[in-house]
Amino acid sequence: MTDKPGLDAIQPIAELEAPDNNPEVSGQVATGVLEEPISPLSAAEKFKKDGNRCFYNYRYVDAIRCYSKAIDMCPKEHTTELAIYYHNRAACHEMIENWIQVKEDCAKALEYNRRYIGR
């Protein structure tokens, strides 16, 4: 019986490939290609699209979460986009009859764009 040096250091493949377990792999997708960094506005738009999908599938609470993330991610100088995100979130609150939040989100939408009317 031969002892092979270094066997203790061998990790299962799943551990090596998992980004959380291996900082050298962090930031890579399963194919090994580095993920492209995205701008905060692009991230916000992705959350908006996810929110739209949830809204149209009657998942209003999930849509609220998505629009809230879009609001958090969006740079404050993008007032038109922020107005849209707040308006979309207000529409979700309307569907679940959360009237106080509807009023607050509509007020925020107008704060970011005084001429804003829902599209």
C-alpha cells in the first residue's frame, strides 16, 4: 500500500467550482467565462423587467420587491427612470389595496418627474 502525498489537499470538484468556496473562481459563470460588470442603471432596468414579469403574472409582492431594488440601484440623476419605477411600484400597491403606499409612491414619481404620467 502506497501513500500518495497531497491526497488530503484534494477537494471535490463541486467545491472547487463553487464561487462561494473558492475566491479564485468568484465572478465566473459555470463556463469559466468572467461575468461582465454591469452599470447600476442596467441593473436597475433588469430589476424593472423582473418586476414587470411578476406584475403580469399577478405576483404583486414579488414585483414590489423588484421595483424597490430598481429604485435602490438607480443613480439619482436618472429621474425619468426613477419616476417609472415608483409608478410601477405604486401600481402593485394599488392591486393589493395598500392605499397609503400608492399615494407615497405616486408622490415620489411626481417628485422625480413633475410631468410624469404613467405609460
